[in-house]
Amino acid sequence: MSKRLVRLFSAHLPDQINTLTGIDLHVVLYDGNTAFGRLKNHTPESFNLVDLRGYIHSFEYAEVEVVIFEKSSKKEQLPML
């Protein structure tokens, strides 16, 4: 299982989160260097973007750290559409 760290900004999160694929998404919300919220162990299918957007709405310029754990073999088995 590989680990990939992606840093996003909450203002752009709705567009960027749709491009992420993985097994587990570990989302840590930062205000500067201080983590003020964590959402862990969401699969892409259960990841509720609407809830996340509502949660960080008042932190429009906060940094969002997304740690994605993915199985490369699983990704390769998916058919291309």
C-alpha cells in the first residue's frame, strides 16, 4: 500500500477532491500549522464532500492536507472507461 500526501486549499477543495482516488482518505484541516479538525478512514465512495465543505466553510483559506492510502494493484485492475 502506498501513501500519497496532497495539500489543497479549502477554497478549491470541491474541484480538487473529485480528482483524488484511493482506498482511505485521511483529511487533516490546518489553520497555519495547527490541526483543528480531522476526518479519517473515508473511502472515496463514503467521502461526503458536502459535509466536508460545510465543516470548513468558515475556514475558507485554511490549508487542507489529504493523505491518500492506495493499493496500486487495485487501481490497475479497474477497467478504463
